[in-house]
Amino acid sequence: MSNIEFTKSEALSVIEGKLSRYFGVTPAEANTEQLYKAVVMVVRDILLEKRNKYHQTVKQQQAKRVYYLCMEFLLGRSLKNNVFNLGIDKGMDEALKEFGSSLEELYEMEPDAGLGNGGLGRLAACFMDALASGDYPAMGYSIRYEYGLFKQKIVDGWQMELPDIWLPGGEVWLTQRADKTFTVKFDGHIKEEWTENGMKINYFDYQEIEAVPYDMMISGYDSEAVSVLRLWRAQNRQKFDMRSFSQGDYMRSMQANSDAELISKVLYPSDNHFEGKSLRLKQQYFLVSASLQNIVAEHIRRYGSLDTLPDKAAIHINDTHPALAIPELMRLLMDEHGYSWESAWDIVTRTVAYTNHTVMSEALERWNQDLIERRLPRIYNIITEINRRYCADMWNLFPGDWNKIERMSIVSHGQVRMANLSVVGSHHVNGVSALHSDIIKDSIFKDFHDVAPYKFTNVTNGIAYRRWLCQSNPELTSLITDCIGDGFKRDASKLADFAAFKDDAAVLDEMNRIKALKKEQFASYVFKRTGEKINPETLFDVQAKRLHEYKRQLLNAMNIISAYVDLKENPDLPVQPKTFIFAAKAAPGYYMAKEIIKLICFIAEDIKKTPLLREKLNVIYLEDYSVTMSEKLMPATEISEQISTAGKEASGTGNMKFMINGALTIGTLDGANVEMCEAVGKDNIFIFGMTARDVEYQWKHGYNSTAYYNNNVRLKKVIEALKQGFNGTSFENLANYLLYASPVADPYMCMADFGAYQEIHAYADEVYKDKRRWARMSLINVAMSGRFSADRSIKEYAENIWNLKSTKR
């Protein structure tokens, strides 16, 4: 059995020991924070012991390892996940009750780790969990940010950003590894020198930054493996400027330290100015340089030669942020270990793989050449040589086709294209849903696919379903266990057996009872947190995701405005009472996204002024959305809004988390919605609107939003309501955005899909009247959600991309 035995008496003993040793208190004297940290230390010790045992297994098998590089890991809280996966929750909770506490109380002491932002980071966190659960040797790499993205505060409808201070409660999970410190070089200039052993690169006038690692361990479920997430903190390598300090110039004496520490200060600093762009670039190189130096050093220690690196290491770059890993690995192989260009390139292109996360060309990372040349002179040198050689190869394949070669070039028009670099330097490139993978082959990477179709594959995203079902919704988990046993906790595909109960009246009634309970629990949570009252008798319609135009929170708001206008005209209108719940953060410099937040908040304020109307239509904007909040929100959700413009969403994972908790999806045929529809059947999901092909056709033939405005009375009323405004503020700028904006109005086609969106809402309202039918559809969604497990995703990566074997043979 991979889970450990952990009795109440053992838990009492080790917790008492931690309290005494680290805090000098007895359990009776300990406050909640001390108790929380003592329990975390106990869990951390268990994880460390497991990791050490697993390390010996990997060593004995000489197993290949995967190294997963990502700028963010949106972990949420770790205590609940680890005690569940380790199987020690019962013994731990019984011991804590002896101390007058409980696990539930201690869970609330832990802040969400400020290491991630949205779907990209949450996916990476799910994958670390799944890698450990599958007994795959794995290490993740990121930065130990002092502050997370930001704490969101809504003031008069406007998003304000406050520091996300997470380390005081979160650093207890981190173990500093000062023995694994590396140096990263920035700025300066290089000089090439030819010697009898080949070319030598000399650096001058550079800045040295120390990368200090902190390890966080992540347990798998019922497994031997423990994944390690290594987080790098930046600090100044130069000695303290004692001379300036002695002269009273204290600011100058600290300047070098402050400049260095900025690198690991904040996740995703605003990049709408030069200094922000420069800092982001330094963060990206700091991450990949420290990580690659670590990987290379460990490989040499184990195997003696880097010739075997592709056989023993899979390096995965999650999105383009870690793309500099490709030239950095080239630098290490050539400059530090004497490999020729050809040999180094062969190793790199057999070791590195890349996941693309966007189909929008404007979202693909590009850096100004001069910025990279100034900050990373040797890396710039290598990138330009990669580009020169690749373009020469393409010229031989497509002589005279300058346009094609320009599209494929890494360096062009004064910019370095990180996506092109990632494709050229990787042995595999994958999308994250079937639709997305097809689109990238036909659009942004078509030229590359023409040359090397074997590189391109798909791995549909997946979720750490034990977190989102077993931990977040124990009542539903208990029902499923009563019906089909607990095998699904190890193998998500067994959830399909639950479909056999789709016509069992008692099970369907229990589904409805559980959903009602989760709604009541969430309403209580919101009231305690915000003072806002939500009627759990209303239908909960939820859109919770990053605020972006293509995700179309604006379309959702337009539908609400239409319903609001109807009810103001006829307060007695018979409608399904609904609570529309929004939760999202906008990037600090993203004005349009912030304007949409303000619109939603002011609609909510306007509705509050008419209490009778609010009984039928309520709008709630949840401030500072987080993983912990979503764990409470998703089990309570009845309608999940997945309404991005078709062809724009790569996959989505929130849609899967809602699905496994029994929410029904209102969505476009976009991202993983397509595969969800295939899984549950068209009768168990509410699909509406244009397809990706329809959207492409509209653009090619001149999309005109005013045509929809002129032919839809309800749209006219919505636009007029925007102009008149809400809560005393006009939103005429949003009306103009939809009708007259330049260079194109309504770029994500809210106007075009508005009619179909209203129709599908009306149909969903009608279905909701039949509670048994709704519960049946909900049950089928739960049963068919197993294919969206991160365990399945990781198995596909391991078999089809990384050539990685589980140590559990």
C-alpha cells in the first residue's frame, strides 16, 4: 500500500514534538497559527521521507526524469491536498480534536500560494499532482515570488491591485536548498576567443545574480512518488557595499540587493513600459538559466556525460515563457562543456518539447531584438545563429519563397519570436485540445507543420480530479462511492460506471439534494466573506475565469442587461429566478477588461435598488477569485458559462472542474467544450453560437456588427441601456466598442452570437423546471468527466512525447 499508516497516537506525538521544539509551547498553550505550522512540518517530514525513498527507486532503475518549466504554478492550498493524497487525514483530524482544533480550522490558516495566475498555472499544478500519482520521476521549476499576482479589491466598481502577501503563512512548505545555488549573468558584453580547444566566450562587465532554490513537495494519491517543485529566489551575489554605507549613502549601499531581488518580487509585472518588459525578460531567463544549470549538473553527477541527456531527461517548456531554455541549453553545452554546434543542437532538439496555449497570434510572445541583445548578449548571439541556420535550411526546401521563410524565421522586423523558437528547438509541439491542435496546424504554425508534421500532436488538458471532486465535494463523492465503489479515486475512467444510475430516481433525488446543500454552503460562505446575500433557491449561473475580451464576460453581461430591461418593463414577468455569479481578475494594464468588471459591478448595484426585482435577477461579483474560492464555488454551480468566441480558447480546465461537480455547460464549440460535448452527447450540454469555421468565414467576408444590431430589437435595447448607464454611470464607450470601434467593432463577435445565446438560455431555463431531467443530465456529466483527468493527460505526455516510464512496473 502506497499510503502510509498514521494513527491518532502517532499524530499526537509528532505534533507535540514540533510544538515543543520549534515554538516552545505545549498543545494547550499553542495558538492556531503555531498548531497549523506544526502540522505542516509533520506533513513535510512525511513527504521528505517518501521523497528520499522514491529517489532511491529512481536511482536504482536509472529512470528517465521529466523537468517541467513554467512561469507559474497555481497551487492553491497544500495542506488539504497532501493529507488527502497521503491518506493521513483521519488520524490527523482525530489528534487535532484532542487539542481542541480540527483540520478544517487549520485549512483556513493557509494562504493560497502566490505562485500563479490562471489556467496555465493551475494546469501546471494539476500536472505535478498527476505525475506523482502516476509514479513518474518529475521536477517542476518556477520562481519563488515574494508577492503573487495581486490581491483584487473592487472600489466603486473599479479593480484595484494590492500586494498578495503569501509567504508568512506559505513559506513553512518551502525547504531552502543552499547547496543547489547557481549564478545567472545579465548585461555586459562578450568577446569570442579562439583557442586550441575551440572557441572560448569571455564575459565582461556583467551583473551576477544568485539563484537560491526552495523546494516544495507535492504528494501523489496512493503512490510512491513525490513531485518536487523547485522555486528560485533571486539575490545579489556581490558583497555588501560597505563603503557607501559607511559614507551614509544607505540607499546606494542597498541598490544592488534591491535590483537583484526585483527579479523574484512579483509574478507578471506590468509590461506596458520598458522597465516592465526588461524585468519580465530577466525573470524568464533567470528561471531557465538556473533550472538548466541545475538539470545539467545533476545529470553529470549521475551519468558523467551529457551525451545521454535526451535518454535520461525530458525538458518541457509550458507556453513560451521558458522558451529561452533552448538557447540556454545550447550555451551550456557549447560554452561550458565543449560540444560543437551540431552535437549541441542534436541534444537540444531531442530533449526539449513545447506546449502551445494560444491560437491568437497577438498573444504569442515577441521581444525586441535590442532588449535581448542588451540584457542577454550571449543568448542573443545563439538565437541569431539558430535563426540563420534554420532559415538557410528552409531556403533549400522552399527556394525563392521569401514570405514563407519570413513567417517561420525566429528573428524578424526587429523582434524575436518566442513561439517560433519553441517550435524550431523542440522535438514535439502539442496543443491542449483536439480543436486547438488542429487550429495551430492550420494557422499559426501551418508553415512549420508543412515541414515537420511529425512534430505536432495533441494532449487535451486534464484536471487533478481528486482535488476538485473528492476534496471539494465529499457529499457527491460519497454518493458515487455508494453506487460504484471507490475505484474511481485511483482510476478516473471508472466514473463512467456511474452512468448506469442515470434513471435511478433515488440517486437523482440525492443529486438534487447534494446540489441544494452545496448552494446553501456557498451562500453562507459568501455572506460571511462579503455580507452579500444570495438566495440558494435561485439557479446559480457562474462564469469564473480570467477576465479577457475573448472569454466574453461582456456577452454574459449583455444577456443580463436584456433580462433586466425586460423585468423593469414588466416586473411580473414569469422568469426562472437566477443568480449570475462572476469571478475574475483582469491584468493590471488591461483597461477594457477593467471596464467590463465595472459594468458588471454597476449592474449589480443597480439591481440592488429594486429588492423585488432582485428576487428574480441577482448579480454577484466575487472579489479576489482564488483556487480556494473555486473549490467552494464549483460544487454549488448549476450552469457553467464557457462562452468564448469559437476558435479562441485553447482548451480551458475550469469547464472540466464544473463538469465533474455536475454543473451543466452553456458553451460554444470551442476548446475542450468540443470533447465534452462528444463525451456527454448533445442532449446533456447546451451548445450555441458560431463554430470556429463560421467565425473565420465572418472575418473573411467582412464582419459587420451593426447588421445584427439593426435586426434584433433586444440588442437595440441592450445598446441603449449601455448608453443610459447603470448606477449613475454611462457605458457608452462599451456601446461604441460593440458598434463603431476602430479598426474593427465587436472583435469577439458578441453581437453575432447574442441571439443564439439568449435562445440557449431560454431552453436551459425550460429544462431546469424538470428537476429529475436536470439531475439526470448532471449525473451523465459527472460520469463522463473521467476522460478529463490530469492522470490521463500525463500518461499521454509520458507515452507520446517524453518517452517516460512509470517506476511502478
